[in-house]
Amino acid sequence: MRRGCISLGNINCDKCHRQILYPERYLFVEEAQGKAQTRCMDCCKEDGLVKTGSEKGKIETLFDLASE
């Protein structure tokens, strides 16, 4: 399951290990085996986990929350 979240400032990216500061967006990925990963927006862009455009107009980038 994938969830798009907003950091409260105490989150680190599991891929690049940088701190995700408030109010940055991040992706929380929970796998079937109970493992979980946190990805910053930059790592999500590198891995193709975001899509451009929005139905709401002002948001430029959205997380791709579709299951693999």
C-alpha cells in the first residue's frame, strides 16, 4: 500500500537517508511482508513513483499510488 504524507520534521528517507523537513511531502510504501519504506520526493521522481499534472489545477506533481 502506498500513502502520500506530509512530514512533521522527524522523518528520514530510506533511500538517500536525508531528513525530510516540515512541510515536505513523502511517500510511505508498505509491502505485504510487513516491511515499510519512506521515500522523499526526489527519490520518488528518480524511481518514477510520481506523475505530473493534477485534476485540481495548482498541484504540479502527484504521487502514483497505484499498486504495482
